[in-house]
Amino acid sequence: MRIGLITPEPGHPLLADTTALLAPEHTVEALDPVTPGEVPLPLAEVYLLKSRTPQALGLARHLERRGAAVVNSAAATELCQDRTAMAELALRAGLPFAATRTHDSLGAWAAGALLDAPVVVKSRRSRRGDLVARVNDTGRLRELAREWPHEPVVVQDYAPNSGWDHKLWAIGDQVFSALRRSELSPEGRGPTRPLPLAELPSGWAALVREVGAVFALDVYGVDIIDAGGTPLIVDINAFPGVRGQAGAPEALAALALRRAAGRA
């Protein structure tokens, strides 16, 4: 089988370990979406899309138009970058997603807003270096607006929690879990702690798989906070790093081969 990697970082630990598992019997080729050049022919049986840049999405769509299988699809990957569309789909599907309001610019909204409770403000478009901040009062909101005046944002009510996010990842049907101190906690983003899947609250692994079905994702992450015993989804990511999770490279290699066999 031939497996393609759409990524500028084929040395990423998850991809490198997956490649090491596949390489003895299969051909693994990396395509740099920044400078793709000519796509080698014949096309690979499956491409793993581990990048969310416009160039990577464009390359993935090009391959899909030529009949290639891409995991995750360009459409599913792009959907997870738009936090407004993400929330709308999740809530329409009945998922316990944080209620989300959208504003075309942070500056315009902040000029007339009066906060009586903490909120979380995020860039509407998820990207590296985007805005994610807890805002406790109107003064802090105006300060943030001076830094990001033209930024389209989404706003969610802050849900009191322990300050630790449940980081859940799925590769196919296999779910992995950990705890990570949230960037919204007073101490800022902190370490990742192991969390055996057996210690997840009942139903949470099934909820993660439901997210995959709703968003048409095969490799994805779901950030959940425990809001008084109730799961609250605050983010969904296409093809995250899944670092340090035993069995993740094996699960990704098996998924790639299943999808490749289906296209062969």
C-alpha cells in the first residue's frame, strides 16, 4: 500500500512513529503543503491530512477531486476551524457543546458590552496563535479589544470547573484520554496528566465517538470540562498531535491501512 502524509512536519512524533510501523511493508510519502510540487503518480491509496493551513486544505481538496481518500477530509478539517459553524452543528446534533455567540469584531462588540459574569472569548477562526481568553469584567474586555480590535470572535459563558480540561482523542473507534491544566486557569496552561480510559465518567468515551460521527472525523480531539458532573464540550480539533498516548501510532497505522484497503 502507498500512504501519503500531507504535512510540513513528517517528523512529528505521531507521524514518525506511525511511519516506522508502516515502512517495512508499505510506502509512506510526505507531501509538504507549502511547496507540494507535482503529486507523485499513481496516487496513494490514502492521504493523512496533518495540517490545517490554507495550502494544506487546498492540496487535500485537489487530491479529493482526483479521487483520492483523505483522512480527515478537507471539508471536515475546515469545519473545525470555524468555531461558529462548529458550535452550530454540535448544538443542532444535540451534543453538550458550550452555547456560543458570534461577533464580527471584538472592538465593535466590546464598545457596548457590559459584563455581569465571566465569559470566554475566542477567535472565530481556530489557528496557531489565535485569541483564547477568560474575561472577568468589562475593563478587561475593553483592554483585550484594544489588542484585537478587528478580530471576529465567539463568546461563551464561563462554566466554573476544576481548571483541568479532559483532553480526549480518537483514532477510528479507539479513544485516548488525559488531563491538562487549562490555559484559562489562573496558573495558565500546565502539564498533561495521564488519565486511564477506565477512569473517564460513564458515557464520555461514547460521547467522543458521537462527535466523530457528527463531524465526519476519523482522527480528532475533543476538549471537555466537567461542569458539575455534566460534560461540556468546549472545542473539537481535526487531527491533533495525540502526544504521549500509548497505542496511538498503532491505531493510526491500522486506520490508514483500513482506509487504503477500502480504496485499493
